[in-house]
Amino acid sequence: MKKIILFFLLFIIFSGRAFAGSVDYETILNNLPTIDIYYEQKEDPDEQADYIQYFNSPYPLIRTSFPLSCKSIKIKPGYYLLTPRSKDGFEFIMFKQNGKIAGLVPVYEKRLMTPEETQRLFPPPPKPKTTIWSLPWRSTKAVTKKKLGKYKKPPELPHVALEADIVGGKYFEIILYRENHLYKMLFKIEK
């Protein structure tokens, strides 16, 4: 009998701790600001400056499988480029599709990541192994590079990672890691 009482007592204590740490997603979604920034013809004026340095897109691509909503913004299923922006005191993510802005989604949490988090997400690439047979090719490459002129190497793409998950049963959370910043967005899944 004592074991059963002890078991129930421990069950009540641990279940209380599990529910105490839950997040109220409805409150977070309701407290998000409404972004009323207007872009002419739904085009990003800074897009040309962002892409001029890079060969590929510097922004991550995400595919949504179900309709999402955040305040008055509706995101249909499809592929979107996520572009973080800051304007007029608002932190938001542009959802772009075919070069046009599909929606401006407010960020409910933006923070600077610690160096440990950045190192875990974006470890440095392994150094190439130098073998005996690669030495003549490396020296040939160096001589050709010197004789034919300097090749301007394009800048490296920014380090980007995405995490997306269904939370709270009816909410969809997207976490965007870009360089050393973390952006969190919250959506309600539409039926």
C-alpha cells in the first residue's frame, strides 16, 4: 500500500512539472504585431543588392505542405524563400515565391546565438588531405593561377539552417538560424 501511495505521489509531482513548462502558443500568436509595411508590386527593393554578390540564393528555401496563417497573413502550400528583414522597428521574415513577396511574418523571438550553438549548428569544414599524388596538381594550379591572373572567388554563402515542427497540436513553428542569429516564427495550421 505504501508503494502505491508513493507511486501516485511521485506521479503527481512529476506530471505537475511537465505541465508547468508548457508554452501558451495562442497567447504568443495573439500578441504578435501586425506588420503593415507596403511594398510596391510585392517586390523587395533590397533583393538586387542581396543577390549581386552570390551565384546562388543566400536565403533558405522551405516547402510548406499545408495552409498556414499568422494574424492576417495566409501562406498557401508551396515553396518559399525566407528572407529576414528589420524595418520600422519590426523584425519579420519575408516569404517570397517566384520573386514576389507572399507575406511578411512577424518574428516572436530573435536572439543572438552563443558561440557553442553556432559551432554545433555550423561546424567548420574538414581540411582537405594532402597526398603525395596531389602535390603536382596543386603546384600546377598555383602556377596557372599566377600566370593567368587572379581569379576572384565569390564570397561564401551565409550559414543557414531551418527547423520546423508541429507544436501544441495545431501550431507550426519555424526556427531559422542565419549566421549567428536565431529567428522564431509561429503559425496556426488551417484546415
